[in-house]
Amino acid sequence: MGFRLKGFPGKGTFKRGVHPPERKNLSQDISIEVIPPPEKLLIPLLQNIGEACKAVIEPKQEVVFGEKIADADGFISAPLHAPLSGKIAKFAMTTLPNGRHVKAIQIDAHKEQVSEDALWHDMFFRDWPKDVYSLFSSEEISKRIRNAGIVGLGGAAFPTHVKIKYNQKKSIDALLVNGCECEPYLTTDYRVMVEAPEPVITGALFAAMATNAGQIVVCIEDNKPLAVKAISNAAKGTGIKVAVLKTKYPQGSERHMIKAVMNRVIPLGGLPGDVGVVVSNVATIAAVARAVLYEKPLTHRVVCVTGGGIKRPANLLVPLGMSYRALIDYCGGMTENAARILSGGPMMGFSFTDLDMPVTKGTSGITVLTHDEIKRDKETACLRCGRCVDVCPMALVPARLALAARKRDVEMAEKYNIMGCLETGCCGYVCPANIPLIQLIRAGKAMVMTNRKLQSKN
Ligand code: SF4
Ligand code: SF4
């Protein structure tokens, strides 16, 4: 459809970045399906950036759908709620996609559960009035968002009430609702926008009320015309604008979206609030509408299960805590040539092997790639071609960062600003020497973090 950005100071795109094959056609036309409730769930106590929760229930206790099961005192945290009715079986350990081992609560499900139709209605097809946002104070909106345990569903898992609140120190003039979903393959946000645009619009009005943002812009890439149409129709009469941005990876990064729409540059190490903007993902904003209007907690999320290695790609509404294995089985299992399983998409996702890992609030998708889709040859020495530098959207020198990580050289990693890396994967995508740049850079960042912690203790 071509990108259009009339009335905004930005140019609708950003410098550098890459154009990987989109492959969204595998799942983009498949409606969201509510997955039948499983027999058990394993709910990790850490599902957000920040503090882990502490259980507020005991083994053998009965819980009902939506009941709070864990909470934390810290501001940067979000409580957890039972995604179905059942009995607390035990506490156990589980692994997250980033390899971290965390405590979890196992719930054994009761036979009787809310029907799939009722669940779908509960999530997306209630009344979504657009004229009631001013009835709620900023504090009340933030409080309801926190009570509902909402975190960024685009993958960042940052507690939403921390972003969506009135901040006396930082004046906010714009709320950008992120519907770019620039990660190849994934169609989670796309389906939410196409099938449930109304809660996105209502949630955006609440978020703008809470942050005092005078303008609301829903940002969508130009490869999603149906989403642009659905959101534009739902937004009629509200003053909410839709910005259609050029399809390029990583257009959905907050920093690059703000530049593309508002022509504002977040300082290095800064946040969107530093330039007067709050950014929140479309599915998160839909959850905000449900939390504020109906005081409903976040118990489910849409997960896109896709890739050439999946027999029947799907977009599924899933209870948190369901295993990746159960989702893959529900989609007919993996094809014979399946070669790699990723939590997330191929650019920023984490490769994993433990299929018993549970879905968390940050699970935007599961991508199973075939050998053909990976097509990686053997790693060779760096050719010093500079391609990684040409595409890095943060203007870093990825080859140097990878070298610093290999040499365990903290000073060099800091000098080349490894913590400025957004882990977009653009560098590894173009590297002709097949150097696993993003994996090395992630290891380098962990090394720097450990060093900083040690230094602060001394
Ligand atoms: S160095 Fe980081 S931000 Fe730059 S391209 Fe590589 S992964 Fe992306
Ligand atoms: S793209 Fe790969 S081969 Fe080229 S400079 Fe970067 S790390 Fe070296």
C-alpha cells in the first residue's frame, strides 16, 4: 500500500536496518483460535523485567480463574493470576527462553472451565466505549493496570503501569501505539488489530488519559493494509491518528519508531519519556482496556506458532503457563525437516530445546525453522567487509563488540558501547562469515553487567 505519513514531522522510516524475508503469509490470514484448556499449567514467578513475584497461595489450595496467585512489593513488577480454575499442585523450577532458571507454580486444572466462546468474548468482544476514559483518574487507570498484572506483550515484558502513569518530572505529549510487528513470521499483533481493533482504540484513550498525552498515533507498517483499515475504522471520531510506516526491520523498535513518526531522537541510554513520548504495543493496549473497564487480569495472550517447520501454523489464544510442547502438538507437530525452534521470531528470538518450557507474558511467538530456512554455512574468520556496520540501526561496530565478547575484554566492550545494542540481529543476518554476532554480543552484555555489579559492590 506504500507508506504515508502526512501531518507528522518524521519521514516514515529510519536509517540502516534490513529487509529479511517476511514470511508472514504462513499465518497472517488465520484467525485467532482459542486453545482448549490444558490439564496443567506451570506459571513462572518471573514474567516481567524487574522483580520476581512471591506466591500468595499454598500447595493444595483451590484457585478460581483470574484469582491472584503471586505478587511482589517492588514498583517494577506485576502480579500473576490463575489462567484457569484448579488446584495448586506444587512449586517447581522451570527454564525461561533466555536460559534463566526460575521458580514456578503448577496448577492442575479442574474439569469444568470457562468455555472457549466465553473466553473469546471476555477477551475481545465486550463493549468498548470510547467516551468514558475521562471518568477515570490517571492514578486509578495506573492502579487497575498494575492490579491486572499487565506487562509489555511485544516481548519486552516491562510492567505497563510504570509506563502508563502521570509523570510530574517528564511531560508527555504523544502516545505511540506500536502495531509495527516488524519481526519476520510473527502475526500476533496483526491478528489482534484485524480481529479486535476496538479494545486497542479504547485502551489507547485510557493510556493517553493516564499519561496526559495530547496525541495518540497507532503506528503500523505498510505491509499490513487490513490492520490499517481495521484500526482506522475503529478510531473514527476519536482523534486518534494512524501512521503507516515503511516496512523495514527493526521499525518496531521504540527508538526507531519515534524517529520515523515524530522525528525525535532518544539520547543514548535514554527512554522515550525523555523526548515526551510513551510507546506501548497494540496487544498490551487492548489488555489495558480490559483491565481498566472490567478489572480483568492478564491470564491469556495470543501466541503465533509458525515457521516452515510447523505442520499447521496458527494464531492461538493461550493461557499463560501452557507448555510450548502442547502448543506445537496442537498445531500438528513439527515437520521432518524442522531444524531450529525459537521463542519469538528469527531475528530477536531465543533458540531453545526444552519443549516443556511454559508460555509467559513475553511469549509473542514460537517459530520453527527448517534447514532450508536457516541455510547457514560454516563460520569463517571476519572478512572485515563492514556490512554489519552498514546495517546496524544503532550505528555500532558489531564486529568489534563480538571480538570484545570473545576476548572477554570488558574495557573494549564498554568502549564500543555494547550496552547500546538493541539485539536486533541485523548484523548477524547480513554477515557473510556467518559469525554468530547476536549470541556473542548477548554474552558480552552479560559479561559487562556482571562486571558493573562487581564494581558497584567494591
Ligand atoms: S550490534 Fe546490536 S543493534 Fe547493532 S545490528 Fe547487531 S544486534 Fe542490532
Ligand atoms: S559482517 Fe561479518 S565478516 Fe563483515 S565485518 Fe561484520 S563481522 Fe566481519
